Amino acid sequence: MKKNTWLSWSSGKDSAWALNVLRQSDEYAVTGLYTTINTAFDRVAMHAVRVELLRQQADATGLPLYLIEIPHPCSNEQYAAVMADFVAKAQQHQVECMAFGDLYLQDIRDYREERLRGTGISAVFPLWGKPTRALLTEMLDGGLRAMLTCVDPRVLPAGFAGRELSLALLDEMPQTIDPCGENGEFHSFVFDGPMFGYPLSIQMGEVVTRDGFVFADCLPRGTQA
């Protein structure tokens, strides 16, 4: 029997592709998605995606979505307490694994594994260790489409915010950029791909700078910004 698995869903390409990979696995059955939400802005933390679009993504995957509300700003202690409560909820649902789209940052993996130690829930990393240029090519060739919703202007020009991710766009970026943005160079919003039953209809809105990052607002098509 496949293991009951919930997937950490950021709204971006790595978590979306992790879902695609897990669904092809003989070991894991993804039964839910969960996302941390910034309560001050009602958006996905860091990706700054509207909760409305997050719900549309979940509907397109056919999976239930669990929202984890965190304050802004949020201390490490507050975050740990909120996540501990959520893990307890997962235990009540007989969740056996929590999956993450992390690629190679060992400290992040260590943190996630430490938080789940002793809970009876295992941490799963279906994309771990894959070369990121090859992984991005696999995603795009597989039909994934995503917009850049956040860029770090210290390493990537602000003009990349709001553009669609592609290999051609990657070739425009500085060579120091990780192809999947694993070091926080950029974050994305997926609106189409094999993990969805249908594509989302979106449009890009205002681009703003906040807290040292450049954010491009993604909206349902036809919405007034």
C-alpha cells in the first residue's frame, strides 16, 4: 500500500514538479497539499501569490489544500510552534510522509528532517540531488509553465519579475544564477503542467519592491489590479 503523503506546496515549479514525480511513484500517494500563508498580506510566503490563485491551483490538482497561517513578521519560535501544531494535525490524518521540493540545500533538508523526527512522519525529497539545469529542462519539456513572481534584485535584475520562465529566459540571466533559483534568486507561480487537470487563466499585474525583493502580482485573468 502506498504511503499517505502530504506535499509542501509553495505554488512554484519545484513543488509542482515534485507532485508530478510523486504521482508516478509506486511508494507514495499524495492526499493533500499544505502552504504557509502570510496573514498580513493574505498571500503565499515569499512567492507573494494570492490565496485565491493558490486555491485554484489546488482545485486543478484535485487535492485538498491546508493553509498554515503565520504572522508578519514571524520569529523562528513562532514558525516552529505553528508548524508543530500542523504536524499534530497531520498525525491525526494518519499522514506517513511529508514531501518537499528542495533540491540540494542540506541545511534546509536537515531542518525539515529534525522537525519531523520522533513524529512517525518521514520527510521525502523526490527531486533531491538532480542537476538543476537538466531538471528545469525536464519540467519545461514536460509541459510545466510558470511566471516569475519574485526576484532578488541583488543577484537578478528587477526586470525579470513578471516574465514567463523558459530556457531562453534562463540564458538571459547571469551565469551565477542557479537554473532553478534554489538559492532564492527567484520564485515562481505555476499555471499549467501535467500535475493539473486544466491550465489556470492568469494575467500579470503590478510590480513592486518590498522588503528588499521585487514582486510581480499574478491575478486571475479579468481581475482588476
